Amino acid sequence: MSNKLKDSITATNKSIIDLYKKIKSNSLILRPSFQRKLVWRKNHKFNFIKTILDNFPFPEIYISTGDINTETMSETEIVVDGQQRLSTIRDYIDGIGDFENQKTIIPFDKLEEDEKKVFLSYKVIVRELGLLEEIVVKDIFQRINSTEYSLNQMEKINSSYNNNEFLIFSKKLIDNCYEGANLELSMISCFFEKNNIFTDNDIRRMLDLQFIMLIVISLEIGYFNRTSEINNFLEKYNESFDIADKTQKELLAIINFINDLSIDKKSYWLNKANIFSLIIELSKIDLNTLDKVLVKEKLNYYESLYKNEDFRDERFLKYIEVAKEAVNDKKSRIIRGEFLQNLLYNCKKS
């Protein structure tokens, strides 16, 4: 059923300084839960700021009314589309993030006084949606972005299930690699980030979130076909994900074990298909019974076979063939799992 709007949405002009002040006072929320992640690289951010410094236009942003407090007579607004642009402007003015100690563009605090005034007076085209139901705001978000490319399954899930407890828990496992984050969550998140498990496109299209959800589900029920169980878990754990602590501790123990192996970041075993299988198979064995030195030797041995295209081991050759199919097919997952299960079994302490 279409969420038809009563009136067309008119555009207004807002100065950067007005938007900046709202962001800093938390009256303008940059990243509501249905939004995508911030994934611009440094060069994207620098080029965007240069666009403003050159007084060139950039696409309009969409804002809707959030909470209204009738006692304090105050309200918040949320960015429906444009969070990456506005966060880049904020970071540039504050000189933080990618704008700290960079020499690509002139920092804001090094601009001449007149240049600062011109920058802060720059007019941004804003479409104010007003006070709309959340379902309508999500619909607008999806429609805006569908003009660029179709939302994939995970982006649709993120915009539709943003208050789902299973989804919230899964996000925590990949969104906590920063100073001051919860220590255990940070160790898990940073493992995936520091080992470059996900590409920029994976992060931009939320495929990293899909990947971690597949891991969490597989830890609980074993291998399944493609992404078939994600919706089942979203429905089952909508209001409470009561196995969160157990899952987090289990995953942390496995991550710590893999970290102790000191595998090279460019290792064959750290691509998505292989790390997925390794994590799940390690969950099936008492980690204290494994000889870490022997595990690393075995992994290095098979990696050398892979690099040298030495396929004398038929079981490993089969593993390589199904690993190329990533993590989707259940049969492939099982074949990969059986190979690693045998590898780990032969690495038990004597």
C-alpha cells in the first residue's frame, strides 16, 4: 500500500552554520537507525569540501521532524538523506577524523576570516518533510535511494527492523571498533576491521552486517542455506535476544584464539568464506584442547599449497572449489566445515 503524501515537499535554503549548530546541539540527528553507515573514503570527503569551498552546488538533503517535547517546547529533527554530507561538514569544521593533520585541503581553522564566513554562509538545499509517521519516513528514504540503486536485502531489513533486538545486537558486533567502546564488543569489531575482512562495498551495502548475522545464527543452529534463516531470527528475537551474552562470549573466545595464531592480514584464511567456516568450526571444539602452534602450522601448510597451486590433496582442492562460492550455499558450507573440522581434530594436544 502506498504512503501517499498529502502535500508536495517544498525546498528551502539553510546555511551551513545553522545546520552545524543544530548538529552540535543534538537537535539534528545525523544517523537515525534506518540509515546506512558512513563509508566515504578520505578523497570523497576532501573533494566534497572542495566543492563547497569552490561554491559549487551539491544535491539536496532531506530532514524530518523527530521528537517534540511539549514541556520544554523543543524538538529534534532527523536526517533522512544526507548524513554523509553533513557529518563531513561537521568533521571539517571541527578538524577531526580524516580532517585531522591532513595536508590535502586547507583546514577550516586556517581559512581567512572572510573565507570562513563564506563557507559558513553556504546555502544547502533542504527538503523539510515535517512530522511524519516513521513508516512513511522509511518509505521516503528507500525511494530516494532507489533512484541511485535498488536497496538490497540487508538495507531493506535495516530500514524496516531498526528496533529489532537481534539486529541491534548484530550491529554492535561490527560497529564498536573505536576508542571508548565496550571492550569485548570492540575486540570483536576490531578483529573484522583490522584484518580487512570486508571491502568498502561490503560496508556500504551492509553486507558486513549480513555476514555477522549469518555467523551468529550459524553458531546457534549450524549451517543453513544462503540467508534463509535471517528473517526467522528477526521474528523470533524481535523484542529480546536472550542469547546475546552467550553468543558474545563464545565469539570473543574464538576471536581471541584466532588472534593468538597471528595470521597475516593477507592470508588466504582471512577472506570471508574461510574465516566464516573457521569461526563456526572452532565453536564446535574445546579451544583449550587445541595446540595453537600446530593449528597455525597446518593453516600455513595449506596456504602454501594454495599459493603454489599444488593440488595434490584432493580434499583441499575440493575445499578451494567450494570456498570460491563464498558463504551462501549450505552444501559448500558443510564441505568447508568438514575439511576444517578434520584439520582441527588433528591439532589436538597430545
